Amino acid sequence: MENLVVERPFLWDYLTEVKKPIVLYGMGNGADRIIDACDKRDIPINAVFASDEFVRGQTYRGNLVMPYEEAKERYGDMIILVAFGTHDPEVMARIRQLGEEQELYQPCLDFVSGTPYTQVLFDVQSEGLRNAYDMLADDLSRKTFKNILNFKITGDPQYLYDCEVPRDKSIYTDLLRLTNHEMVVDAGAYDGDTVHELYDAVGGWKFLMAFEPDPHNFRKLERNTQQYKGVRCVNSAIGAMNGWIDFAIAEGRQSHVSEDGKPVHLYSIDKMAPSATYIKMDVEGSELQGLHGAQTVIRGNSPRLNIAAYHHHDDLFEIPLYISSMNKKYKVYLRHFPCLPDWDTCYFFV
């Protein structure tokens, strides 16, 4: 697959050999996962730094948390590992600036499991990646696929900068070619942000069913969409069949399916929305299960699809291959919207 990937070492191999001090930018779950991955490989973390407003003389995993300027004074030329995700333009600009001053990477970890992307995993995926790449319908999709893959390998955010596109109305009007007469499923509707996006782009719908399992998000969803006609909000997850599933409730977008969670309703799109003409799915790593529960709709209706492709390392190839196995009529597009790491990456099937 030499034409899909660059001749650069995998980040985790590189970090085991590098002589520069390694400094972590950020704290929390992402930092824990990176530190754990480094510990398994005997990669030392020399320090942790954070934005000035988060530095209060605290320690994190045995490291004093300091401002960047102090870390720079102590360590000089260093490697920065970014340990959090963001859509915020100001924060992204700050990371770009740091990348101009220092050698900077953002380790690509599986969103759900925290598994690093390694040479072994890439070798296992190679055939699937090639087959998925060959399905793509335009040059931008092919460039995006290559850049996402190379970002996974190297952790270099420049690959993401070089393929990102604005998240604007053209996604709905030009790429998906939606109208205000669609039968819409918004699976993983969060607080209604993508319902707003769709309305702003096309002016409405024939009917919209918004699924959100997290009760906190669901209350926001109901409140934020009450001004729209033809909307039904459903407090449930989507999956392969109707039933129940254990779901870990968290703040914001971090809720996910978990054996340690609380039971929530589970519905299939085939049962709930058999006439869907547009399906958006961003369900924290359960996309393949949700697609399995939409087989009849996908085969029979060929609804346009907007599917998140960043929760699992395998999503980059498994999602298009699975949908193609159900319906070969689709043209397949891949887009990455401004975000670090590669979280806001979606497949579109038209």
C-alpha cells in the first residue's frame, strides 16, 4: 500500500527511540490513555503542561502541571503530545502555533477502547483499507482517506489541516442534495445541533425522528427543537434490533454503550423509520450495529447516509465495505471537518 501511506515511522515506534524530552499537553481521560500507552512501551513522560487557567499548582499522574512557558524554559526543544480533542477554533489555532515552535503530535487512539494505532493493526487492515479506498467517488475523498490514514500512523496534525473542509450548508445541499421533503433519522442527535444545521441548510423536512439515549442531552434536544414542526424526539439508542442496552451516561458527547452503564431503550431504524430518505448516524462507536438495524431501509430505499467514521480504527474501511455489501448503488464520499484529532470525519453515501 505504498501509494496510500508515506515513508514515516509509526508514532509509537518513533517515541520509543527519540531522545528529546516528551511533554504532555492536557489532562483528563485522553491524557490517561496516552500515559498508559507510553507506560506499556517504556516511553517516559517528562512533564505535563496546560493552559494557564488550568494551572493551579496541581500534579497529574505524578507530574507537576505547569504553564507552557515554564515547560519550554525547563526543557527547551521538546516533543509535545496533545492529549485532548477540540473543535474550538482558538484552541486549534493555539495547537498550530505550538506545532510551529516544537515537534508536536496528537496520538491517534481508538475513541472507544483507547487502543493506539500500530504497525500490527495497519498490517491486519491493509486489504480492507485498499478495498475501501478504491470505492471513493472523488479526488477530495481519496485525499482525505490518505491523510486520515497517515495521521493515524504518524500523529502529525498537518495531515488533518491539509484535508479539512468547512462544515457548511453545501454538505446538505450540494453533496447530499437534500430537500425540505425528506424523511429524516438523526441518530445520536445530542442536543439538536445537527437538527439546527439541517434546518438552516434546507429549511425543514417532511418528518424528522431524533434519537438520543443520554437523558441530559435528551432534555436539551427536546428543548432546542421544540420550535420545529414534524420532529419526534426519542430517548433511546439505535442498534440492530429493538430491546434494551446498557449505556454509560456522561456529560456532553462522552456517553457510550458500556456494560457498566444503565439500561436504555434500543430501537432499530428498520422498525422505527422504514420510510427514511436521509439517515445521519453519530452514535459513539455503535455505527455498525445501527447500520445492521437499517438493512431493509438501506437496501430498499437507498436513503442518503451521513455516517461518523472516527470512533474505531476499523471504521475507515469497515463502514463503506458494509454499506456496499447491502447496496452497491451508492457513490461514496469522505470528508473531514475542522477538529483535532480526526474525530469529525464522516462518510457520505449518495
